[in-house]
Amino acid sequence: MSLSLNVLTQLGIMILFGMFMGRMMKHIKLPNVTGYLLAGLLLGPYFLPTLGCPFSILSESFTSGIGIVSEVALGFIAFSIGNEFRISYFRKVGAAPLIIASMESLFAVLVVVAVLVLTRHDVAFSLVLGSIAAATAPAATIMVINQYRAKGPVTSTLLSVVAIDDATALILFSVFSAIASGMSGRASNPVTSILVPVGQILAALALGALAGFLLLIPMRFFHKKSNRLALICGFIFIAIGVADLLGLSSLMLCMALGAAVANLSSEANQIISIAESVTSPIYILFFVASGAGLQVSVLRTVGVIGAIYIIGRSVGKLFGAWLGARISHTQDAVAKYLGPCLLPQAGVAIGLTLVAGRIVPEYASSIRAVVLAGTLIYEIAGPGITKLSLTKAGEITKS
């Protein structure tokens, strides 16, 4: 049972309790985002009721009905990530971020698939579940970087890799799920199954670049921060809406929007700074809502398959990031500390479970339970691991 509170009251409680828990985390030297997620767990409908509490502050219908908050938060996060895609930066670092993103995504999939097959699980099921392992959630990582003002080669590479990761994850999921569909006899054309997502990614990037170009036109006539903030919000909202309308990735579209601004405007840093001035309450709501939606009860149902997925994905990400860094001849710190920062997994992976359920419907509930359990563990532990890795890399100072 949940308390009968109206929407604004619940949103206000989420922001204030999220801020309180974020401050509490500082006393045990953990990032704010961990506190936001824990606040969501405590307020949400899944955690305290399993411990015998007769009520929750947030209802299940409320947490599932505020998806627009998540979409807006991810849109701003993607816009911020796009700022890292500067041509001048890639001229300096070369193809390293692309190589690392490809390697860490690929090995996360290969390790999970290989262990599942070796432990005699169904091959089509193994391919579909393993293909979801490639996805990484950038939101928690970006929050840690912003909170501690991390700066250095590991941070720069990390921002580029998590931006590319969405594309590599979608492509790998398309390839492996197409193979699984063929094995299950459900695929009419495996080539189309692979090419369609690639086309969607390219379309999202093209529309995002166009939106970035168009945003800079009115920026010439509006110089006050309040006016520019209104323009940025308007374009990001439209970008998210158009992406949803056309079935494209809003992350990719908003990322391309940010990249276009970063490369076409001499005022890019100021524009990004203005955008970030409004994001604090949005991010708190997003992470508290994410915590509230984590169903801790799934931990009891995942068993050996869940352990294989969580451990195998972690090993694959760590090894793939290390190998990609070595192949691209990056600094030793990048090879050593980048991998642990890539463990968080959330929205994209959960979304892919819906597609996976259509490919192997007999395993739909198992796949969703495993990915939800992984999300719970990765999202709670991930921010602390990211902070520790960046600190050891010397890119977070005590101040």
C-alpha cells in the first residue's frame, strides 16, 4: 500500500529526500548519485514492503508514470556528452575511444555468451541475453565526473567511450539477436535485422546535427542566459519528442545535437554551462525514480544465470577496455582504470529486454529478471567504483 499523495508532493519529497541522502553519502565518501538511488529504494514500492513495511511513499503506478522525467534527464546528459565529441579532440587522440568502446562492448557479450553456452544453456537464449551485456548507462558515470570535477586522460576517454557505447551496444544486440532469431526460426531476413538499427542510428545522428545547427541560429540574437536556457530546453525537448515519434534513439539524437554545438560554435562551453545550470533537480528526480523502480525481489529469482551474467559482463568489460586501450596505445592509466567505470547499466539494457522477449518469448521473464538484478547491483555499486577508479587514476582531488 502507498500513501495517497498528489504528484507534486511526491516529486517534492523525491528531491528533498534525494538531497538528504546525497549529503549522507559524503560522510562515507560515496558519490551523491549513490544516495539518490538509495533514496529511491527507500521511498519506492519494492524495497521496504519486502521487509514488512505496510506502506511506501511512492506507488508503483507513480514510479512507472513519470517516465518523462527520465527522458528529459537522459536528453540533457546526452547533450552534455556530445560536447566531448570535438573534432579537435579526436584529431589529438585518434581512434582510441572507438576501439575501446568496440572492444569492451564485444567482450562483455562474448564472455557472457560463452559461459552460458558452456554451462549448457539454450544457445538462442544465451545469444540474446549476452547481447544485452554490451549496454552501459552513462548517467551515473557523468554525475560522478561532474560532482568531483574529474579531469585527465581517463576522464576524457571515458566520456568519449560512454557516448559511443550506446551505438556499439545497439549494433551488437542487433547482430546477435538476428543470429538467435535465425536459430529460433523467427527471422524473415537477418540482414535487414542488422541494417535497420544501423540506419536508425545514422538517422538520429543526422537529425541531431541538424538540430544543433538550427539551435545556433537564434543563439545569435539572444544573449541573456535566461533566454539561451529557454532555447536549449526547447530544442532538447523537441529532439526527444521527434526521436520518440520516429522510433529513433533520443540519446543518440541529443548527443549529436551537443556535438554539433561543440564543433560549430565558439561559445560552446558557455552554452553547455547554461544547460547544466538547470539540471540538478532533474537529475535528482531521475536517479531517485531509478532507485524506486529497482525491484529487489528479482534477486531471489535469478540464480546461477544471474551470477553468470553479472560476473561475466564485468569480466568482459574490464578485459575489453584494457585490450582496447593497449591496442590504441593509450596511457597506462587509461588501460588500468577505465574498465571499472563502464560497469553501470540501466535504461538501454532494460529497454532491450522488451525486444529480447519477442525473440525468445519462452525466456522473456528470465531475461528481464536477470537484467533487472544486474541493474540493481551495478547502479548501487557502480558510482562508488567509478569514484574509486578515477581517484586512483589521480583525476579526483581531495578538495
